[in-house]
Amino acid sequence: MERVAAARPDRLLVVADGPRDASESHLCEAARDVVRRVSWPGEVLWNISDSNLGARYRVSSGIDWAFSLVEDAIILEDDCLPEPSFFDFCVELLDRYRDDERVMQIGGSSLTGGRVAVEDSYYFSKYFHTWGWATWRRAWRHFDVSLARWPAIREKGAFTFDDWVEKRFWTTVFDRVYDRDINTSWDYQWMFAMWCHSGMSVVPRSNLVTNIGFGPGGTHYTKDHRFARISTGSLGTIVHPEAVIRNAAADRAEFRAAGNRFERLARVKLGRWRRRLQRFRAQS
């Protein structure tokens, strides 16, 4: 919150979920108290859920609410620690690509670990991370948490992939999200919306946001992770690419950065079969 306070936004929109049970009530209240101590002049608006909606519906409904009020927004979850220049980076690029339908997100995270040489301050990617990002109402309007278009997209083979492993991985992920085998996500649905509209994300050359939410108490990762607490760096004066073109080499590096691609494919497929087995046992 200190990093947000240093940026002094004119308007701060706060989205909060409710506790999963009574034992978490004090934790929710403590988190809200951090925001209540905001001291700079500016408008603070709240969107608090009395019940626990979970990540799938709380994050997505919160962003829906935000874009009912504003045309663009910088979005930070509570476990994301931005480098100070992150905010200026987002502001400049939100303005630069405001009317460019090809660009659907300004990302703050770069997780390839220097595997790709990028001369400009950022590049364009079909991949993205939601650890500090920004977008516009005109892009978010394509979001659908239910993934209703997936069966038709899958049947047509409308998405293109670099190889069969990537294709099978993402096909399985979208299958599981559609079937609600994966019921905690909203970011897969956002990427699906981007792909449906041939959208791209801006990815900075240097990582501008580190995620400190890994380990005990984490929502998705309760153990250490290769992406935990990745160091950040400043971009300095922003140098823009000459053209809005996807960096395919960087995207291949991005897919590999998350781990061995065959192991990732095996894990996501194993998860699907595990859920099917659980459902079968529940019906027996």
C-alpha cells in the first residue's frame, strides 16, 4: 500500500471479498484497515462482498464494477508489490494504445528471466500475467467468466499454437475451466477473451512487479515457486517499438519459463482425470 500511496492516484477503487468462515473475519477487516489509513487527497470507493465469492467471481465482478465507473484502470492484487516506475509505465501506455484494439492489456510482469533479448522497453505478446496490469473498458467488455464460446472455438480450431504441446496444454486448460474443473480462475478467461479478438499484451523488458503471495496463506500457491519474489528493475526512459507485432520468440520463452512443458501438460491432464474420478466417486 505504501507504493500505491507514493503514486497518489486521484481515485482508488477497492474490491474486497468476504471471509470464507468466521475465523477469517478479522483478517479481512485487517486488510481493509490498511486501505482506510490512506492519507493522500483523493476519492476512495469500496466494493465489498459480504459473502466469500472466491477468486473466480470476486476478481471478475470487481473489475466489472470498476469499469462501470472508469474508462481505464491499473489493477493490483494485494500480493503484488510494484516497482515505483510501474505506475508511470501504465499511464503512458494506457494513453498511447487507448484506441488500438490490438492491444488489450498493459502488463507489469516479465517472467522470462532474460531469456529473450528485447531492445525496446517492452514487446507485444499473446501471453500475459495479472501481477500488476492495466486495461481499458473497451477491452474488458469482451470478458466472459463462463467461457461460453469455448466449445465453438475448440470445434473450429480457431486458435494457433507454436507446437502440439502448447496446443494440448491450453486446450485442456480451457476444457477444465469451461467444465469448472478449474473453478478458481478468472485470468484464463481473460486470456481466452484476448485470443478470441487477436489481442495482445504489453510485456515490459524488465520485471516491474514482484509477487509476494507465495507460501503459507497464499490463495493459489502455498509453497515456494520459481516465480516467487522475482526481482524488479526500472525501465528508465520508455522506448516504444516501431510496430505492434507479436514477439513469437518471447512467447515461446514465456511458455517454457513456467517449467518443463511436458510436465506441465501431464499435470494439467492428471488434474482433469483426478476431478473426473472425484465426481464419479461422489455419484456412486
